[in-house]
Amino acid sequence: MDSSPAVRSRPKILFVDDEPRVLEGLGVLLRKEYEVHIASSGELALQKMRELQDLAVVISDMRMPAMDGATFLQAALQRCPQATRMLLTGEAGRDAAILAVNKGQIFRFLSKPCPIEDLKVALEAAVAQHRLQNAERAVLQETLIGCIGALMEVLALANPVAFGRANHIKRLSGELATRLGCPGFWQLEAAALLSQVGYLSLPPEIVAKVHEGVPLAPDERALADSVPAVAIKLLSHIPRLDPVLQILTALTWTDAQIARLGEGTIGLGTRILGLALEYDALQAQGNTKDAALHSLGFRIGRFGAKLFGQLGHCPATDDIPPEWLEMPLRRLSPGMTILQELRTRMGVLLAPKGFEVTPNFVERISTFAPELLDVNVRITTKP
């Protein structure tokens, strides 16, 4: 197989048609300009889309048995929303065309048979549309994550316990997503960071109790139970956070309700984040890695065996990372992770285990607990 940069950079396109000769012909005619993938049915195409990364264009025939082009492209929109979709069909019916365009958000509607030159022009336009939308999406996502990061800086000053947990959950969620073949899962990253924002409404001492698994009084439990609703209310008016809010909302659902979400962005994001949250909570309560995994093993039905099977392989679950060192607290720099609890001499928790050092953290310690600045702490510089 040719692995040159030129070949690797070819846009990926997926053709779906129940006529083998059409698929073979398109593959031969377009393989120089594109990385061509083919499927003889909508079902096979959806399976193939699970394996394809950075798919640029999906082109489907309209008239196919079992699943027609309109139905398939609607499903393709959910499975791979960043891919541009086109319909190639010999069916001239107006109703079928309208159905396909509305349900699948079709970029182009081409008549079949389509001259190869017309198809090439349409493909070039579709790839350009894919690149434009992805560039805009990347800018918006980076801006959104940057704003959330700034919010987390404020949270770090007001409530370091919750902030420390949010960063650990983000790291573990990201590792799980990558192991499942979903790197760059920005909705999950945002949801992980924002999963603790509701704790801003609680007094720090109650947050510490929740974090450590200490039993709560009835009035404290009522406040803690209101945290998810507080978070949703705080975030509900922020543009483009809909998928993030859906993930956070679904965390409180039953196993059966989460199962019905399927393998899309919301379903997978909910299961990954839910597993990361529960593992982090068990670890914060003093459980070893093995004990936490054993406890969560009784809840595989909620998360799925495939996802749960990846948990023990994530570096973020290690009790002590293989690469660590000790240094005075005053020498810590942003990006380092503290591998132990940091408390004042009075026992007040300043940073939980797994806390990721922020730009303002050392300055905050110098204000609230200057006697700790020369205390050695165990840290890692590995993410």
C-alpha cells in the first residue's frame, strides 16, 4: 500500500450503491484524487462509517433495498455530521428528493446516470464545503473550550476541590475516548470540565465531604442533590452547548434510558463521563485502583463491557504514575499534577489528589498557606 504523504492526504469519500458495477467504476475513475470506500447497502455503509476517520463526503444512491438513500443519509448525518452528503439517483420523483434533502441535509442532488465530469465538479465542491465547515467548527470549538477554561480558572480560586476533580475527570474521559477511537471529542471534554460547576453553589466544607464520601446531614444532602440542576440552569443560555447539556442531563438517567441513546455523541459521551465520574469518586474515597474497578464491575450494564474494559488501561487510573518526582510547592508550574492531597496545618483541603496546577495556584497558596510553600509535594509532569 502506498503510504506517501500525497496518498494519505487524499479526501476520504464513501459511495453507497446496490449495483456492484457502479461502485467498481467509480472506484477506478476517482481513486487518483480521492481515497474511495464503497458499500453495497446502507447498513454496511453505517458499519464502515464507524471505522473511517475524517470522512469528507458520503454519496448514496436513492433506490436501494431495505434502506433507501434518504433514510441512510439521515442516519449518516447522526453518525458522521462533519461529512458532506450527496444523493445520486435515477429516481426523478419530487417527493423523494424533498425527503432526502430535508432528512439528510443533502449538499447536492445529482441525477443518475451522472456524467463523470459533473460528478467530479460536485465532489470538489463537497470537499471544499467539508473543509470550510470543519475549519469554522474548529475555531468555534477552540473558542468555546477556551472560555470554559477561563471559567475553570475562576472555579479553581473559589473551589479548588471541585476544580481538581474536573481536571482529573477531563483527563480520564479523554483517555477513554481516545482508546475507543474518538479523539478530539470536544463535547465530552466540555462536559467533563463543566460537570463540577454546580458545586460553586455549595459551601466548600460540603464539597469536601462529597469529594471524600463523608456522610451528609439531610440538609447537606438536599444541597448536594441539587448540584446537577444548578449546573444545567447556569449553562442553559450559553450558545452551542446543547450537546454538552444533553450529556450532563443524561448522567442522572436510568441504565435503560442511557442504553436507548445508542452510540452517538450523547450516548457515548454520557457513558464515558459517567464512568469517569464514578471512578473518580471511588478513588477520592480512598479506594485503590483494583478496589474501584471491582466495585464498578457490578455496573457494567450502565457503561457497556467495551468501555469498562478500557478503564484499567488508562494512565489516569494509576494509583502512582510510573514517572513522578518531589519538589517544593513554590516551584510548581502550570500543567503539573499533584499526586497527593494538599492540606493546611488545620486540615483544610487546598487541593485533592490529581489536582492540575493552574497559573494562579501557587500565588493562592502563598496567600492562604504560605507555610506550605517549602513543603515537598509529589507531582508528575505527564498528562
